[in-house]
Amino acid sequence: MPRPLRVTIWNEYVHELTSDAVRRLYPEGMHAVLAEALARLLGDAVRVRVATLNQPDHGLTSEALAETDVLTWWGHAAHEDVADEVVDRVQAAVLGGMGLVVLHSGHYSKIFKRLLGTSCSLQWRNEGERELVWTVDPAHPIAQGVPQPIVIEAQEMYGEVFDIPAPDELVFISSFAGGEVFRGGCCFRRGRGRIFYFSPGDQDYPVYHHPDVQRVIANAVRWAAGA
Amino acid sequence: MPRPLRVTIWNEYVHELTSDAVRRLYPEGMHAVLAEALARLLGDAVRVRVATLNQPDHGLTSEALAETDVLTWWGHAAHEDVADEVVDRVQAAVLGGMGLVVLHSGHYSKIFKRLLGTSCSLQWRNEGERELVWTVDPAHPIAQGVPQPIVIEAQEMYGEVFDIPAPDELVFISSFAGGEVFRGGCCFRRGRGRIFYFSPGDQDYPVYHHPDVQRVIANAVRWAAGA
Amino acid sequence: MPRPLRVTIWNEYVHELTSDAVRRLYPEGMHAVLAEALARLLGDAVRVRVATLNQPDHGLTSEALAETDVLTWWGHAAHEDVADEVVDRVQAAVLGGMGLVVLHSGHYSKIFKRLLGTSCSLQWRNEGERELVWTVDPAHPIAQGVPQPIVIEAQEMYGEVFDIPAPDELVFISSFAGGEVFRGGCCFRRGRGRIFYFSPGDQDYPVYHHPDVQRVIANAVRWAAGA
Amino acid sequence: MPRPLRVTIWNEYVHELTSDAVRRLYPEGMHAVLAEALARLLGDAVRVRVATLNQPDHGLTSEALAETDVLTWWGHAAHEDVADEVVDRVQAAVLGGMGLVVLHSGHYSKIFKRLLGTSCSLQWRNEGERELVWTVDPAHPIAQGVPQPIVIEAQEMYGEVFDIPAPDELVFISSFAGGEVFRGGCCFRRGRGRIFYFSPGDQDYPVYHHPDVQRVIANAVRWAAGA
């Protein structure tokens, strides 16, 4: 019996506290929805804890990271408030083998830019457009169990050029109602760690309630753990 | 003064002879339009010749290949009529350093499947949809001088999953009015040769008259030559 | 309880029958040593069968392939005797998701060249030199449990240039006493299938009795199964 | 007539000033030898300037970078003395399209680690061993005009594991008399910029006087310029 994967869900947890509209979608925070989804989809195979920006060390002490197999990261409004010392620590953990799943606006987080070395800039437009998430690598573990395409009725548009190094594995490409495309599901390997970036998910839409999006994130957690 | 690149434009040249509609778009064959475009865009830097299926050895004798720096390939209706011996010869030439630019339905040509080792299958639908060709690697030589995106008013849809090995360089991703996406601009390196696949172009639409499409093909010829 | 991986060990099985020296190293064939090693190292997680060139359809009927999760391939003296129809069938199985582990001189097999599209040529010298197999991707599943480097006292030298497409993942690089280097542990993904090439192993040396070499092959079988 | 490539050779320039042994090899600094080599090999195609650590802004002001097409980087003893502000500036320049050629112990420079996101650690031993530099990608522009292998009589050993992201293109692999291997010629693409890392070269050996090493660096400068 293998021990459970230890997952830490990190959420900036700012929009949910400051916006009524966001709180209606995520009354207990996006992290709560993700935690519930992982527990439901992966069952005894995972043990989930949550960490947020306003905790001491943002909940990411050396001890916490030492007991984390995979860290998920959502941030947007407060990237700059993440302490450089914590970023150093998370980077070291990833290079040492911890998995990292970066979500949506986390593309601009310090830790993602640190690990990739590029600006991680992209095009965007927030008009609630339909996003289609197409699998381009159907044998990839992260793409198992989702339809072709995943249909997300309303989303912020993220478009190319996405300034990242060429991904080590490209799993998903999104299109938007406006015609844009985006490499929204990308694997990177850095040091001994595995990194997955997944673009769907914005505080203004109920994307993390979407069952296919939850399935991808659950798959990504397992993949990032090297399981 | 470097010597000119020697380009051979290969065209199956079947649809133009059998369909009035196609002939109206390409009265002298698609190869004639491509030859004119390369001569116009690259000038003295290239010397263009044409070869077609119905010529002896499909116009691709050992001598012809020995004098070719880059070969472009368009085929659709008659892939199976290409002699295996000629495919062997073209494969050897590519591995020896000849560039190859494979266009549109050439994804199912014997030579492309031979060099890639996969089925090269894809999804398609021919309803004259708008295609947008997005650059994802803006520093790539093949992407120079074209708008973001290239707009093609009417095209056959090609969609994922495209069963190819992960490209060595991914330059363009297309979206279609129906929402599909396609890795339509892909570089592969095989042996000493460079291969570029570019999906726009169908006999039913005037795509090879499109100035941006012509620009991409001219850029690809120079890139594939290793110039 | 997951069902066991179904592994088919394919061996040309010619040298062992025609050379006393080889028979002394592998009295029941190299396949017997590999089958024993996989059974010992992977236990109930695998079910191993063996197939050889001289069987009907080389032991690789459609039925046999349909019941194979991972195929290992060793050939050298009789590559040309493998029927093209069987190669077609194995290629289709790999593209459909069967794993393939190609060993040593299998680099020149029809199936490896078919799947990669290149000549797969290399430099070689058979003087029983020491080979060191260095891990360059220490987090890769195939590199788990082996020393840095693996030391093989006597081996045929395989050297660069190895005419393969850039591997999707490079796991091992060998050096030889004569100073040559070789990308001897390479992963490729084609269609839905995973391919691993591993260069150690020659009929003239007891390489497949080497515990670290056996460990790598066992790891590769699990990796190629997508397990 | 294209304008000349503007190359800035950056050298920490510490060992040459503090060690008699190093000064005997490089009386005017390693930068002087590299500058002379580039001027000799590339002629009117380049215009070379030099910058060193002890200059204001280490000679890398915004103005200097704006007039640099390719920057080469050698550092060892004083990586930590490079100002973070200058590293920010160089990173931005690379992402904006400036080429970067990182030499030998520059693997531990702030700028290289910043752009790659990993520790860039490696194994090493300084015993004046013979290094052989093998080309594994013979069609690559950086590998043109050098023998297979390049023989360097005495060098510091650099060995795997080299903690870098998988290179976008792997051009050279070195072996050392002690049997180690090293991915010593690696291309990375970040933003619009091209980066080449080349491991030969140590202050204790006359490696930058070696004609093949000079040829590689000249080739790399042209490649990194996107020329």
C-alpha cells in the first residue's frame, strides 16, 4: 500500500475576500473547491492541505514543503506580496523533486517566472468567452478521462504569444470564441521536479467547479508527483 | 556572392487537370503560383524548377535531387501513385541534408509518413471556414514578416489530434471558425535535413495566392536550406 | 489489484544457435536471460512470453500483439529476414499504444528505422572495451536504482554520430575506454506508444547478465507500458 | 551589405590579474584572446568590444546592451559580485532578442541560472585531463568546420549530472580521460533570444587559444545572432 500523495493547495485568497461576485462563486475560497475535488477524485491516494498568502511564511515553511509531494499555485492580485525567501524555498523544493501545478494567472507568479526564466507574458481579454481545450497528446497521463474538447462556457481569454520556453511536453491547446489560441496545458521538467501549467480558471467564472477541469488538475497532481 | 538556392516545387498536379473549379483557381497548376511567388519574394537568391507526378520518376531522378537544396511537396489525390523507389530516394536526400517543405494534404504523403514514422492522421471538415494562423515562436525565421494572426478567409479545417512526433520547433498554431485548433507550422530535423510542415493550402481555395502564406513558404524554403 | 503487464521478449535468436561462444554466454538464448530477469525484478507485476524469428509470423501475430503491453526487441544478423508485414503490424501496435524497448543492435532493425524515419546508423568497434553508462536525467523513472555510472567491463563500442531524431527524453549517455560517447538511453513517443532505446548488450559479452542492465530494462518495460 | 554583428565579450577578468600562471596563458585577459579570434575568424562580419566586471555597470549599461547583438560571458571567481540590476538588464536583453554565449564556469553565473531556472550544478575535477568534444548534431551551424572529435589535451573535467533544463538543441557531448561525459554544447531559446552554453575553457589551461574551440565560439556567435 503506497503512502498517500501529500498535496498542498496554495491560494493567494484575495479576490474571494474582497469581491462579492467572486465570493459567490467560491464562498470558502478557490482552494476549498480544489481541495474537495482532489479528495473526491483521488480518494485515499492523496492527503490535501491548504496554504494561503496571509499565513506566516504564506503557509510554506521548510517543514511544510518537506512534507509536500505536489504544490498547486493560484495567484493573481498579490504576486508581489509573495516573499522572495519563500520563492527561493519553493524553487529549491521543485528542483529537489516536488511537483508544481501552476494555475491560470499563476503564469505571472514569481515562482513560475523564476523556474522558467522568461517573462511568461501573454495576451488576454476578459469578456466571458467560450474556451475549448483540445488535447494534442492523447496518450499523456494528464489528458486521460476528458472529452475532446473540454468545453468551458465562459472564460477569460488567454492568447499567444505566451513567452515561455518550449514546453517539454505540450498536452492541451485552447481556442477561444474570438479565435485566439493558447498553449494552455504545458509540462516542464526542472531539476528533479515536474511542473504543469494549466490555463483554465479565473476568479470571475466558476471554472474550478467544472468536472473536466477538476479531472485535469487531479491527473496533473498525480503526474507531477512522478507517480 | 553565394550561389542561389535550388528549389524544386513538386506538385501532384491532378486536381487542376480534372476539376474546373480548381483550374479556375490555379490555371497553370498550384506549382506555377508557388514558383512565381518564390521568384518574386526571394529573387536572385533562388532558382526554381518544377516537377510533377506524371513526369518520368515524377521528375525526381537522382540527378534532379542532387541539384535540389529544398523540395516542396503538395499531394492529395494520388499519394499511392508515388513510386516507393522515389520515396526512398527523397528520404535519402533529406537525411543527407536536402530541405523539405510539406504542404497541406501532403501530411498523408508517403514521404512525410516515412520520415516521421507515425500515421500523420488528423481531423478535417471542408466547409470553407475562416482560419487564423497564430505565431507562437515570434523569433523563428519562418515567422518573420507576417501579421499576428494570418487571416485566411476560407479554408478546409484541419484539427487535432495530429498524429506526428512532437515537433522539434512549433512555429504556428491555427484556429478555425468551428473552434478547432491545429499545429499547422511544425519543424522537424531528420538526419542532416530540415523539414517544415505548413497546413494552409487546399485545392478548393485560393490559399496559395495569399501573400502571407507565400511569405511563410518563402521563409520556410530559406530555413529548410539551412541558409 | 492491477492486471500484470504483458511483456513479449522478441529475440532474433540466431547467434546463440550458430556460435559456440555466444551459446556459452546465453545457452537458452538472450531472451531466456531477459525473461528470467523481468520475472525476478518485477514479479507478479509482469507476465512474460517469448517470441523468435523462426516462429510463424515471428511469433508476432495480430493476436499476440493485441495481448502485449510492451515488446522488447533484439536483432542483429537477420534484420532483413523480418517480414515487412510483421513490421507493419508492430508499427501499428506501437502507434496504438504498445510500448517498445529496442536493445543494442536493434538500432538497425526495420521496426526502429520505420518508427524513427532516419538511418539509425552509428560508429562501432568491437574490442571489448569498458563502457560507462551515465545518467543525465536522474529523476527519470528508467534511471531509478542504478549507480552513477553503470560500469560494464567489456562491450562493443557504439559511438556518435547516432543518426536518430532528437530524443524526446535523453536518459543515459555512455562513454567508452577509447573516448567515444553515445546517447545510449533515449525515449521517443510515437502515436500513443512509448519507445526506449538502450544500447548496452551484445551477443559477444555477458551484458544481459549484468544486474544494473537488467534493472534498466525492467524500469524501461514499466515506463514503456505507461504504468 | 548587412551591418556587422555587434559582439560584446564580457570577462570577469579576475584570475588573470591575481594569478601568475593564468597571466602567462592570457597576458591581456581571456577576453583579448577571444576578441582577436572573433575578429580573425569572422572579419568584417563582426565588430567586437570588451566589457569587464570592474567597469561601471560592469560595462553593461542599457546603452551598451542596446548596441549588442551577441554577448559572451566568462566568470568564475566573482559571480556574486555581479550586480542584480545588471543581471536583470541582461536577462531583459536576451528575452528581447540578444544572443548569449556562456562559457565554461559561466554555468554558475547569475545570468545563466536566471535564464534557465535550475541550479546549473555539475561534477568537476581539475587534473588536466584530455577532453574529447564529440558532435552529435552534425548539421548544426555551430558544429561546422570542426573535427570529430575536437581534442583538448588538458582540461578541467566537467561531468554529469548537469542540472539544466533539457536543451532545445544538443550539439556537443564531451568525454574525459577519467571516463566522465558532459553535455558541453547546448542551445536554449528563451523569449526572442538564443543562448549557447559551451563548456571547454578554464583559466588554468590554454583552451581559448585552441583553433577548434575558437571556431565553435565564432560559429556560436553567428548562430546566437540569428544570422
